[in-house]
Amino acid sequence: MNFTRKAISFNIENNHQRDLFEWVIAQSGKNFSGYVKSVLYAHMVAGKGGVSSTACNQETSVFRVSEKVSDDTEAMNDIF
């Protein structure tokens, strides 16, 4: 297998980033990488306006996206 790594940094002095960090750690359990990839995959599918039931791999959960609920880009500008 060929893996590529990308680091994710959280500024825990920033309220939004600290909340996001605490939430993702609580949600991901022992598989932070797999959970983050599942969330990114769901966001990608939602952006295409489609529904997917395909898992990225056995480590990740399947997210079914029926509609885009809200655009949180503005609230997350400090992260992007």
C-alpha cells in the first residue's frame, strides 16, 4: 500500500478550533484518520449533490448524504 500523510493542526486558543478538536476526538474513538476521511468523503458527496453508500475502505464508516443541510464555510473561515 502507498500512503500519503497530511497533518492537521488545531489552534486550541481559538474557540472554534478547540471545539472542533474536542468534538472530532470524541467522535473518532481510536480511528481519528478514518473518521476524518469519512467526514471529508461525506462533504465531497454532498458537494456533488449526490447520495453515496460506498465506503472508502473497511476502516471508515459509510455516510449517506441526502441533502446539504447548511453551509458552514463562513463560520469556519478561521480554519480554512
